[in-house]
Amino acid sequence: MFRKVSSSFLRVSLERAGVAKQVDAYQSVAHARAVLQERFGEGVELHAKPKYVKQRALTIAVAHPAVAQEIRMCEEALISAMNERIGRPEIVRIHFLLPRDEGEQE
């Protein structure tokens, strides 16, 4: 009676609506969250939060520069795991958003 809607139909619909790239970017960020959680454990979202993908670079907001360094040390493995989950080489590098110094003036 009911047939499963193919993913290609969904893809075409997203492209027609002009939101396919945004959906892909959101899914990439969701996969990045999962990979970080697998690698660093449950509390990682308190210290590192994937924010967006732009020009094939994943940007992660970190709570401290040491967190960025820890992620940087296993960057290649993380990118590989993320791209494997995504199913294509979507991410090629990682950028970090560091916290601003509270004593810094604008």
C-alpha cells in the first residue's frame, strides 16, 4: 500500500527548495557532535561545540585554547571519522573559535 520515498526524491526536493546545502551543513555538524562525543566522552559539549561548516571547514567553539590543542592533536582521525559518517569528503580542516579574554576591551 505505502512505498518508501527514495532519498533521491528528498534530495531533489531539497535542491528545488534551495536548502540542500544548508541541510548538508547541519547534518555535518550533527555528525561532528557525535564523533567528538565518541572520542572525548559525554561532557565534551561543555568544552567544544561544533558550530558550522563553511568552505569545507568545520568550526568548533572551544572553552579554552587547551581544548583546541587536544582536538588538533587528533584532527586527521576526527576528520576521517566525520567524513565516513557523512558518506563523502565534506570536511577537510577544522577551525576553532576561542573564547575572548574577559579583560580585553573592544
